[in-house]
Amino acid sequence: MAISKAQQKATTKKKKENYDTTVFRCKKGELAKIKAYAESIGKSFNGYLNDLIKEDMEKHSWFFLFGQIKNSDNLSEFKGI
């Protein structure tokens, strides 16, 4: 069953409203390994990356700091950024 243009438009709008997007670059061949590993542990590639980042931020106490920042566009108030 084909997806209608209206459904595609609605999905695109929802993604733009609710998600930030970034590009992940790695050496040729590495992406397939990462995706295969993520799948082997029951996660999507995106879910795996998000979990790794969150765990690392919590480990280094940055998750708490980011929760306290009112304007995430201006991180210059923190030393080392």
C-alpha cells in the first residue's frame, strides 16, 4: 500500500516540529557494523546513539547541567565549552 502525499507531508511536518536532526559520519564500513550491533542488542541505530550520548552525559554530570540551562543556544557561561 502506497503512502499518500498528504501522509508524507504530515509525517515531515511532525518530524520538523518534534525532532532535531544531525549528521553522523564514520569511516566506510563502520556504519554497517554499528547498525548490526545496535540491532543485536534490540535497539535501532538512532536509539543506540541516543542512549550512548545520554549515558555519557550522565556519567560526566553534563546531563544535569543541560537540564538547568534555560537557553541551550548559549553555553558560553560554562567553562570549557
